[in-house]
Amino acid sequence: MQHDNYNMPGVVDVRYLNPGDVPAQIMSSYVAGIPVSVFVDGTQMPLHGVGSCQAVEEHSNNGRIEKATLTFMTCEDVPPAGMLWMIQQASGDWFLIGRREPPYPTVKVQSSAGEPGGDRAIKTVTVEFQCFKALIPLER
């Protein structure tokens, strides 16, 4: 089994959107070499610091699968399951995690209590998605 790793530079913008907001068969368009665009802005998640994203590709049994993992910290409530995620890296490039068709990305939230002096609680959010192509470059 061969592995390829892609570490994204700092993630400076994280947004979530409904699956119905993206074109159908977005992955097929990407594989065919057609530029992929999303025409909604989504809902921005205020970040605490800079997030990170990693895509790991595995080759096995004459096939491949990619797993994208987005990690960021926020003080805000995290949306319910079943959302897609758009991220912008420090270079200005945008990517989509997820697609219109299920399965959708999974979201794990770990909360930590704020400081006694009145600091807000920080939530560490991990978004994972596994598919033929889990991290799709966007034209914006």
C-alpha cells in the first residue's frame, strides 16, 4: 500500500454550506478536468488562530482513496452534521471538503473550558471526509 500526503499551509477561512448549494456530480466534473465553482459564500466560522488541513491518499487493490482532515478552533457553535466545508489557505486558494451526494463529512468537536478570568470556551473542530477525491480545488 502506497501513501501520498498533502499538508496544506495555514487555513485562514473556514465556511460551511448545505449540500444543495453545490453543483451535482462535482467530483465527476473535477475528474474530467472541468473547473469547479461554488456560487454561494456559505456561513463563515470565526477562527481562533489558524487552522490546518491534510489530505492523505492511499493506493490499494488497484484503486485509490483520499482522506481529508480539517482542524480548526472556534468559540462559536458548530453546525449540525450533513454540511459541506469550504476552506481558504493562506495562499488564497479555496478547496471544498465533501460533495452534494452522501456520505457527508463527519465532524468531531472537543470543548475546553474558558479561563476563570472570563475567557470563552474554545472548541477544537475536526472535519473528516473520505472519498475518491476528498479535497477539491475551487475556482473563485
